[in-house]
Amino acid sequence: MFPLGYQDTDHKPGTPTLELKHVTVAYSAIGSSFAQDVHYALKDVSFKAEIGEQIAIIGPNGAGKSSLLKLITGIIKPESGQILMFGQPPSQHNCIAYVPQRNQIDWSFPVTVEDVVMMGRTRQIGFFRRARPLDKDVVKASLKRVGALELAKKQIGELSGGQQQRVFIARALALETHLLLLDEPLSGLDLPSQEAIFEILASLRQDGVTVLMATHDLNLAAERFDKVLLVNKRIIAFGKPEEVLTTENLLAAYGGKAQNSQMAVSA
Amino acid sequence: MHWLLDPLQFDFIVRALVAAVIVGIVCSVLGTYVVLRGMAFFGDALAHTVLPGIAIAYLIGWPLALGALVFGLLTALGIGVLTEQANLKEDTAIGVIFAGLFALGVALLSTSNNYTVDLAHFLFGNLLGVSKGDLWVIGLLGAIVLATLFLFYKELLVISFDQVLAVTLRLPSRFLRYLLLILIAVTVVTALQVVGIALMLAMFVTPAATASLLTRRLPNMMLVSALIGSFSGVAGLYASYYLNIASGAAVVLVASIIFILVFLFAPGQGFIWRHKNKTINR
């Protein structure tokens, strides 16, 4: 994305950006206590995300969309199964970027937009060093790319919801991400703000950045993404939007417990 | 100007002033992280758990700071380990250690003949009793704390603002969390003589909280916090000299008054400002 010669672990050629093999996450791993009837936040999840693909993760509330994203970041650990990024464990990569849900950030924190984007450069700058002119240029370029350069000196609490999301995407650009994870970035945004985010995401295709976005919006998932991952504790369906978003699949994911258990029995 | 210079003819007052300024700065700068990360209870607990260390050092005639430092570091690590266990809530775990060790300290001290006087010094500080040796210890430990905060500035900012970012950047989050706890423990040792155990929390929280109402960037918040902390030290000492009140309490009172004034009158964020704007908007 930026020609900087920054060393992430080598990416094995021919390997997908992300591959999950039979990954199971226990409820205890995500700090939930609803352990009585269902023991797993996610069970036996397997899928591949190829370089440059944009994938929507959909499913009802509590289906494990956020857990899946956090699992990929490494902040929660799988109970079993394997996660690979470019053919290696994700812990060897620091090119994952995560854009959190807005309610997970303390917006009164004393940092400016510029400060937040510079945080993405922490690894490239290195311990005991200060930002170089190069890092400042990258921060500027990243902000410019998301159309937020004029916000650089603002405290983050002064931004609108759409601006906040764009600033966090700029941070992802600054850290030279290859895998961008977004958790419900569109909720609460008006249409122009949503459109602005999709324009940025579209521009990431040319850089080969893989995008995974958890969203509630089935229409957007159908229209704007290469693939859709339909989850409810396990993967209900994965593939092109028109293949995944069938009545049968949606009933299986959203139709309540009755349909769910029927599906499980017939499967 | 006589009233400003008069007290300075006494060496012990000059030493007290220097100690109050150093401690005011170190506590308040570290305090910005205590406030931003919601670690106030950690700070209070670490301050109290050094008491048995002080008591043991006192009873066997070792330097008090050494005893406090050893116990402070041990409890910083102990609290770190306990809070990583999922089976106890964090504040419960801290509360258990905090009260237990404080009781041990009181029990040990109660075996000494001079029990009440000594306990009062440890609880509320003994600013006017700062010796040259104490000053060296305070200066050295204070410098170590500030230098560490400076060296790890970027990384501490990241783990305080966004823990998921710290994980995806593969920063050593655990090490940095422990580092902060250890820095709090070391700072507790420097501030023992100035404000004492019982009022230590105020030095961590009050100047930083005041600064958070006045600033919008962390470096500025640290600077303003340090100014308020050191000013409180100096003003508190003068108040103590002229009004004949306990020095540690005077320092904390000055900081508290500044907080109240800022809370009421700060431009933009103050209580009165917001209230006024509300009525105008109506």
C-alpha cells in the first residue's frame, strides 16, 4: 500500500489471506456466562478469505459475528481448530486491522484524530523511537484517502459517527493492513456516510486488502460484497450473495430455535 | 514577598518543598494513566499494601523506602496475577489483598512502643521530616518513573486507548500492564513521606482529573497535571506553615480546591459554562 519496506512476516505466495479450519470458541473465552444450553459461541467454523475479497458476515444478534472478528484479531482464543493467515499463525502478523464498534471506544479520551491514526504506526516506528517524517507523511496520506485530512487536529469526541469510522479506517491504512475487520461500522450512519465508507472499501481492492465486515443489513450484504458468510454459532452458508441469501438459509439462521434444531436434525 | 521567603530560611522546609514538587510532578503525570485507565482502586490498594513492608523495615532498622519498595513490587505483581484469573472479580481480588496486607502492617506496627505517632506518619506523611537521604531516594525513583513513561509513551497510549489494537499490533500488552502497576508501586514509595498512604490516591487522581477537564491531548494533560500537582505541593506546604495544619492534608486540599474551581469554571467543559449555554440555547 505504501512502499516502505516494513517487515511483516513473509506472506507465503499462493496462500489465502485468512483460513479457518474447524475453529470452535467456548463461551468462557468471550466472558459470557450463558453456558447452560449452548456451550459454544462458535462451533466448527471453516472458511477461506482470498486476497482482495470483501466478505459480509451476517447473522442474528448473538450469532457470534463479533466473536468471529475478535477471534481473528487474536484477542480471544479458540478452544480447538486452526487459524492461518497467509499460511502461518496470525500471531506472527501485525497487518490485521480491526475497526471496533463505536460503543467500544472511549470518545472522551484525550487524543486527536492524528494521534489515533499515528497509533497504527506504532510497530513501524519501533520501541523507544519517535515518529519519523515518513510516519507523519503516511498518517497524512491515510487521512487524505478517507477524506478526513481537515479533521486531523480535532479531538475524537468532536467527530460525527461517519467521521469516527473513517478515522479508524485511516488508522488501518496507516498500519499497512492486509486484513481489515470491521464490526458493524454502518449502524447508526446516514446513507451518505455509509456510501463514503463503501467508496473507501472499493478503493482497497486495488491494494489487495481483504475485508471482513459484520453487518445487520442484508441488502447491503447482497449488493456490495463478493461473498456472504451467514453465521449462527456455526456457519449456515458461505459463498456468493445470491447462493447464500436464500429463504431456506435465512430461516435457518434467523428463524428461531425451532427451525434451528430441525435443521440440525436433518443435517 | 517576605511571607514567601521567610520559611525558606529553614533547611527542612527547603527539602520539604523540593520533595513536594518532585512528588507532585511524578504522581500527577503517572496519574493521567490511572485516571484514563480507571486504575484508581489499584492505586489506592498499592498505596495501602506497602504498610507491612514499612513496618518490617522499621522494626528491623532498615531504610523504610526499601521495605516499601519490596512490598510494593510484590503486591503489584500479585495483583497483576490475581486479576488475570477469571474466577474472582478484579476489584474483589484487589480488595482482599489490600485489606489483608494493610491489617498485617497495622498489626506489626502495633508491636512498637511508639505505635500511634509512627502510624500517623505513615498514614498521613511526614513532609517536614524529609532528610537529605530521603530526597535522593525520591529524586532517583521519580526520575526512573518519568523516564520509563517517556520511553514507553507510544505503547502505553495504545494499550490505554484500544486494547484490541495492542493485540493486533502484537505489542507486549501483558508486560506493559505490569509495567504500569510497577510504576504505580514505585511512585507510591516516593510519595510516602509527602502525603502518606491514606491520601496517596488524591495525588494520583485529583491533578490528572483536573487536567482532563482542561486539555484534549495526552501530552498537554500530563503537563497541566504536573503543574497542578507541583503547585499543590508548594501551596500546600505554605498553607501548612502559616495555618499550622498537617502538611500532607494541606497538599491534598489545595489540589481538591483547584479541581472544584476547574470543575465549576473550566471554559467549554465546566459545570457553569455548560449550564449557562443550556439556558441560552433554550
